[in-house]
Amino acid sequence: MAELFHVIAGAALIAAIGAWVVAVRGGRAALAAERAAGRPVGVGSYLLLAFWPFAVGRSGAAEDVDRVRSGKAAIAFFVSLTVAIAAISAYTNLTFKRDHAAPAGATPSVPAPAPSKS
């Protein structure tokens, strides 16, 4: 069962990376369309594209197609990330081994004396 969650976590992380790539490609197309339309595209737009491609502004003819594709990629990214986190959590819960050794010192079967208030 743990191996199943391990595979699910890997597949979900790969899907999240794929969604990121789709968003970057759409953002690059949007920036190229902006530049072709004569609008200035600065270095900040490319930095934004690298770090958070879902926020790249879109306008003009490519606006509708790129905006829909980028929105779907953002949803796919967050769903994939959520599934990956849940699968990793299940995997670690199934494979975690607790050490049931008694702590050093007094034995747990002998009650400790209550402290005196005098």
C-alpha cells in the first residue's frame, strides 16, 4: 500500500511540473504577442514568467486562448501539488516506524510518589 502512495506522489509531482511548463510556454507566447503588438516587455515580465508564470499579463488576440490555458494550468498545478502532499503524507504514515523502547530511568509500572506540599 505504501508503494502505491509513493507512485501517486511521483506522478502528481510530475503532473505539477508539466502544468508549470504549460504555463511558462503560454506566458512566453503571450509576451511574444505583446512585443509583436508594439507594447514594451521588460525584464521583470520574464522574471515573473520564470518564478510565477500564472501571473503574466495577457492582452490582445492571444488573451482569451492564453488566459484559459493558463487558468487550467494553474488549477492543474495546485490540484497536482495537493495530491502529491496527501500521497507523501500517507506514505510517511504507512512507513514510519516508532521506537517503543522504555525511557531510561524509573520503570513505568511503578508510580512515582506525589510531591509533598509541606
